[in-house]
Amino acid sequence: MLLTVQGIAQSLDFFKVQSVKYVDAMPSRGGEIFSKTFKQDERNRNIFSPYLEMTVRVGERTRFETVYAKVYYYDKAKVLIDKTEKPTPVLRNSPNPHAMPVFFEKNKAETLYFIVPEKVLAIPDWRAVAVFGDAHAAAAAVALDTLCTPGILSLM
């Protein structure tokens, strides 16, 4: 289950975290995240890295420099394990990877990707809090149940 927490400096629906999905196996579909979730080992083979897929929306057209997207990872005792300050750069209709689109269009869903740090993956029953906003307001999706089970966790 996810809980939405939003600031009141702007309208309550300006920033939205629509969903968070934990991807722990290589998806069958192709996609922009593929080229960025692989590392190469000593034998030059690609190794998949699990990631969080966060879908967000904004209430008005907003330039990427004015917003932030972060993920905080906690253990079962609610102790902070690690955090990811920026989304993972991916291909977004461009030959160069970008962490976020240049503009977040009004009410258009955008997906941001966060590779889960290895030290988080080593801890059983970790949780994550995904935050999206600016200096005046933010929305947060808080996983109240285990996030380690693959699948989409939709806001109620």
C-alpha cells in the first residue's frame, strides 16, 4: 500500500507520485531503461540491476531544473539505509540519456527510474519512500508494506 503526502504551498494536486514499481528481473519488453540498468563484469557481459520505476505527474507545465525526484530506502526498523538523489539517466527520444524530461507537461504521466543501491538489496524487507516536488511542495509515495515484492504499488 502507498500513502500520498503532499505539501500545501501549491495546490494539493500539483505534484503527484502516481505509482512506484519495483523491477527485479529483466523485463520482457524493450525500453529505454535497458541500456542503463546493465553493468559490465570482467568478462564484458551485461549484468541487470534492479530498479524502481516511479510514475509522476504535474499540475502545470514545469521545467526539469525546478523539480527534484529522490528515493529514500529504509530497513524493517525504519532506519535509513541509503538514498538516491537523482533518477538514473535513460534514453528519452534522444540519442543522449537524461534523468528527467526537459519539460513535465501538465497532467502527462512521466516515468523516472532509480537503480536500487546494492547495499539496499543486501538487506531483507527494505522499504522505499519516493519523493517528487520542488522548493514549495512535494508528493511522496510511502511503501507501508514490503516493497521487495515485484509488481506495481498503486495509490489508492
